Amino acid sequence: MSILIETDLPHPGFFRGKVRDSYALGDKLLMIATDRISAFDVVLPCGIPDKGLFLNKLSAFWFERTASVAPNHLVELIADSRQLDAHLPPGTGYSHPAYLAARSMLVKKAERIPVECVVRGYLSGSAWAEYRQRGTACGLPLPQGLKESQLLPQSIFTPTTKAESGHDLPLSPEEMKQLVGEALAQELEEKSLAIYRHAHEYAQSRGIIIADTKMEFGLVDGQVILIDELLTPDSSRFWDASQFAAGRPQPSFDKQPVRDWLIQSGWNQEPPAPMLPPEVIEATAERYREAYLRLTGKGL
């Protein structure tokens, strides 16, 4: 069953994003990963079957694996929807729908820090385009003579704003300090780089290169914790290590088939987005499945 457009539960709605729906459950939040998919900041009219399951369980996997590196907001992965019935007022007679199993988690409420913490270990995407023009990546100078997709001499921290709508914008080190303060800016950079190094080493042992990733953090009682999702194909660039070769673009475990088809379709990247053909939906679903299987060693 694909949960495509929205969920509708008898809890106060907290936030509805492009992919995730959140509800307030007392001092916690219920986060649900739907099968919705977006491209070019537009939500498509179709979903990717089981995408929410893969994203939610992969995030939970990484939260547990990196807990010794940085604390996070995960309280409980919902393996059975009946776990949530205890959060209902007595006598309601309502039972949570079975589709919530595995695609939802209980998390701590946190004060979101308005920064996307991006770490890049390889020269790709917008960073490669900027490097070709100016020899920099997100304003940071890099050595001459680097190739596309090449491993950087050291991983770099390239934060952006966290836009409520539209595109995130790059933040210079000084702009980030002005936005969140010098001490918090330093802590976010240190935690982001440490998580990336930890995850990159593990993923390589599973045949996947994490080229770059973005993370979000929040504050709970003054403590910085990871929130939202972590190291999924929606928030990271995953490459097949066996096919890696610097000097060209790399095939990735993400929604690239969706982007490619939309570009070729002639769509103007304004709502409404066109319906994807079945073969593109299946090719994208297979990439999510493969990434999850390789990284966790488990099926759903």
C-alpha cells in the first residue's frame, strides 16, 4: 500500500512537509514518512511504493548507529501501529491504521535550528559546477586540477539556510555565526563532520560511497541533537563503490530517474507536475530498495 498524498489522524497536526507528516503526541512527535516524492521543489501526483518505509527504517538505522557520535531525537520506531493507541484519550474507540507500522517513529520535540548542515566528501553537483567556474566549492577555495566526483583532500562543511519555501541559500562561515552564534556554529560543524566520517567509513564497507549529505539539528533543553531524517537517498548522494571512477558523473541510489524523465518531458518545473510512467516509478523504487538492503543487510 502506498501512502501518497496525506495522512489523517486524530491528533493535532504539527507539520506537513513534502514527504513527511508530523503530529503532536504530548511531549513527543509522531513522524510519518509517506511515499510522496518531490522534484525541483514540487510534489509529484504519484508516489514511489514503499519509499516511506525505506526512508524511515534507514533513518532509524543511522540514528541508532551514530548515537555514540551525536545524540538524536529518536524515541521509538513504530513496528506495530497498536503501539500508538496508548497515546489516545481513553474510550475513543479509535485504532491507528496498520500502514503506520515501520513508516513512522516517535521522536522528541526539539527547537529546530534554521540551518541545513551539508557535508561534502566528493566534488559533485553544484559544488562541481562552482569549482569549474571559480575554483571554489560553496565559497571555499579548493586545490587546482580536481576532477568531477573526485574525493576531496578533506571533507568540507557547506551549510545553507533552511528555507520554508523555495531554495536554500549558501551560508558563509561568518553568516552562520551571525545566524546561530559562534559556539553553536562550531558545534554543528564538528558534529556534522564527525557523523559524515563515521557513516562514510561504514557505508564503504557495504559497497556504497556517501558523496555528500545534509543533516538537521535541534535543541532539547539546551542540548544539540540530530532531527528529521538521516543519511537517506533523499538527503544524501549515494554512489555504487564498484562503479566509481573520478572524472565523470556517478550513477546514484536516489530519485535521479525521476529528475531525468521530468527534464526530458519538457515540464517547466512549475506545479502541477506530470504523472510519472510506471517504468520510472519502478526504477526509482528499486534504487531505494537496493540502498536500504546494502546498508542494513536486511529486507523490509
